[in-house]
Amino acid sequence: MTTLVACPHGVIKMSQEIPGLVETSTNLASIRVAPDGKVSIVTNQRSSSKSELHAAAQKVEAALLLGGFDAESSGEYPGWNPNVNSPLLKKCVASYKKLFGNEPVVKAIHAGLECGLFLEKFPDLDMVSFGPTLRGVHAPGEKLELASLDKFTALLVDVVLNIGEKC
């Protein structure tokens, strides 16, 4: 039990660029005890910084090793640092205002977005991430707000059709 108490869990570091945005966190995801008594502990680390991601994983690994567990890292999900000055973001905001008559709420969230995977292959890619409103994500009972799906679709179509125009 002392190993679990020593194991980091939660927010490790906040973003210096975007107020209120978590940069790095770790999550004690699950603990399983097999019929033979073998204990398996799974944790997940997230960060927009690759070096901070590795440092968080090393902290978890150190706590587990000190507690007498074997530890291994696998399945890294790359981070993504949103660009608040993105030309594509400006295009999306302009399209939103044109379609819906008000300013969108633009925010960054701490999540394992596929954007990080794209940036590994295309480091100069300008991108934004947006979508319909989801509730209870990755849990039983996950729900999609249907009204937000129509707005998302309209915005996506408008941005794609007008991508070459100046904002």
C-alpha cells in the first residue's frame, strides 16, 4: 500500500504559456490482482512536452521499483502544444462568428489528442482540434450532444470550403 501512496498521481506541472492548462499529469489507471496473486498496476502519463512526459514516467517507475515491483514503459502518446497564434485557428474563429453570430469559446485542454501523432510526422503542420460536445468520455454511458454535432458539421464544412480565403 505504501508504494501506491508514493506513486505520483494527478497534475505534475501547469503550462507556463497558457494559464490554467495542465502541461503534465499522471494517472493511476488500474490495479489488477491475478488469481496467482500477481499484481499489475497500469498508469498513464500525459504531457505537451516530451521531456516532461518522460520525467513523469520515470517518477512513477521509481516509486514502483522502490516498492519492489517490476516496471516497464510502453505505448507513449506524443503531446501537442497548441499554437494560440495559429492562422488556422483564426480561420476557424472567423467561420464560427460568421455562422453563429458570436465568439466561440477557444480553450486548450489536457488530453491525448491525435494532433501529437500528426506533429511527429509533420512538425510544421498548423492545426486545431475541435468537435461536438461529448459527456462522460471513455466511460460507460459516454454521450454525444446531438445539437452540437450539427454546429460542428457546419463549422467544419465552412472552414474546409473557405480555407484559402484571408481572415
